Amino acid sequence: MKNLASVMGQAKQMKERMERLQIELAAKTVEGESGAGAVRVVVNGKLDVLSVRLDRPLLTTLAGTGEDADIAVIEDLITAATNAALEKARSLVQQEMSQLTGGMDLSGVPGLDKLLGG
């Protein structure tokens, strides 16, 4: 029974640490860019897109203006910047989780994604 109580206590502590980590990750941000900075996307550690910034002069150079503007180029740049930011955010989450768990791989633990807000 002592072992069960110990395991339950450790599980509760881990849950509390995970909840704190979720709050901390929401406050951390990373940025992805494309087109040499023409598009910048900011994402937090919860994988929420917080902002998209467009450098109009640079976009004009890359995509043109008015009716000649190549919207597909701009869309591709936004997609690339978003994917870059999300990849950085996933890496951040993985780093933070590794520190929390002492390097243990918990990716297969049922319900862990919900605890982290996934």
C-alpha cells in the first residue's frame, strides 16, 4: 500500500508540474520567417499563432503590386513562415518536456496530449 500511495503522490506531482509547464509554454514565443523576412509569424509554446507580420516593401519586390501581384507567392510565404514557427514551437515543447521528465519519452502516455492542451 505504501508503494501505491507513493506512486499516486508522484503522479499528482507530475500532473502539477505539467500544468505549470503548460502555463509557461503559453508565455514563451518563437518566430518563423520566410522570404528573407517578408513574412514573420509568431507562435507560442501551446502552438497558437499569435501574429503574422508582412513587410510590404519586401513583399512588393517578391510578388509585385496591384493586379500584377502574385497572390500565390504571398500565400506560399505565409505558409512557409507558419510552418517554420510551428516547428520551432514543437521543438521548444519537446525540450521543455525532456527537462521535466528527465529525458524520459512519454509520447505514448495516454492523455498526456490533453494535459498539455493538445
